[in-house]
Amino acid sequence: MERIDFNDEISKNKWKSFFLMGGVFLVLVVLGYVISLALEPGYFFIVMIFSTVFSISYILINFYNSDKIALASVGAKVASGEVYQQFPDLVEGLCLASGLPLPKLYVMKSDSINAFASGRNPENAVVCVTTGALEKLDRRELEGVLAHELGHIANYDIRYMTLIAVMVGMVSIISQIFLRSLWFRNRDDKKSGIFILIGIVLAIVAPIMVYFISLSISRKREFSSDATAVKFTRYPNGLIGALKKIKNNSEEKRINQAIAPLFFANPFRGMGSTHPPIEKRIERLERM
């Protein structure tokens, strides 16, 4: 079995993320160009300004409050060292090893094994774990999960996904405005009609395309964080053990789907998953 170097894995997934982000940007440019040919340039300029301002404003509000929103949505409480002393001890050790500042620690009540990290940068980060993770994982397994979450913080994944959310939001808003504006058009020239038809197809297909691209980027970030966890701990078996326990004892919890990408293991399943299959994550870790 061919071995994988964790540094190569981190680098490879970063480049794949950049490439996929370029794909989202290309869809945005092509959609904008076709709509500009179908509509009057002045009208399209107004559409672009509105969609850009609205999308960026909405996302920035969520970006600067992502940790508060995530914690409130799951009813997380500040971690008590007296009850879960192993949790802060492990995080402190990992932060010393990785050079990261100590994040704020929280616990959410759930029998499932899960965790998430949030915050706009390492200085304003939070790490939250379920009571199930604290009770069902041994020390090495819990350390692997926490190292994975710190990997998200170290890799600035919240910023990556915020940028993608802005572009995805812009594509969706532009598509909706364009489709709705067709009800008020009076132009009948053939050239405009051809571009309108192409624009309609793109306006329907583009949001679907960028949605699945964003899911792919999210999955690449998970692989990167797994590799970063191995870099921090030098012990992939801890993370492998935690993933195997999740696979064998997976319990779905009622969680706001908007924050599902933050979690260590996706609370939802299906083709719209924000996480790669657990089997694939385990297979890559076993090769490190």
C-alpha cells in the first residue's frame, strides 16, 4: 500500500480547493457575461451591484458572528474543567505543539460522537464537542478529533468557506433577479432572444453547479484537516479509532443544516454531504 505524507496531503487538498474556487468564480463570470449580453448594460450593472452588496453584507454578518450562531443553535455550554478535565488538557497540549492560541471551549449535550470548530481566525476561535465524544472516546481518539478541529482553525477554513458562500450567494441572487426580470422585458430582437435563452439555462444550472462545487471544496477541507491532525499528533490511529466508532455508532442529531459543514462528522447523509465518506477518510489516514 502506497504511503501518503501528511504534508503532501495538506498541500494537495489546498491546491484542489483553490482550483474548485476558481471554478465557482468562472461560473460567476460566464453567467454575468451572458446576462450582460441579454440585458441592457446599465440594468445589468445595477443587478451586479445589488447582488454583490447584499451577498457580502449577509455573509460578513454571519462571518463575524459564526461562533455565536453555531454555539447558540446547538445549545452549547462553556466547558467545565471540573467535569471534563481531559478536554481542556488535551486542547492546551495540542495548542502548545501547534503554536495556536488557546480557543474557547464548549460542550453540547448529545449522545452522538461529534465536534466542531468555528471563529473568523485563530485568535477568535471556539471548539465544541458533544458529551458523547467526551464519554465514548478514549484519550488518543479524543485527541485526534480535537486535533482535526484545530486543523480547521489553523487552515483558516472558516475564511475559505465564507469566500465560497459569498460567490455562491452572488450566483444565486443574480440568477433569481435575471429570471424574475424576464417578466418585464419588451425586447424581441433575435440576438437578445438567443442570449436570453442561454441566460435562462445558465441561471437554472449555475446555482446547482456552484452548490455541488462548494460541497466538494468542503470535503477537500475535511481531508486537509485530517492530515493536519496527523501533523499535530503524529499518531493517525487516534483519529482512525474515533472515525470507526462514529461509523459503527452513528446517531443523527437534529441540527441546523446550515452549520453541518462545521462538524467533525456530517450529521446528515446523502449526495449533498459536506463531508467525504468515513471509509475514505479512514483509508487515507491508514496510509499516513
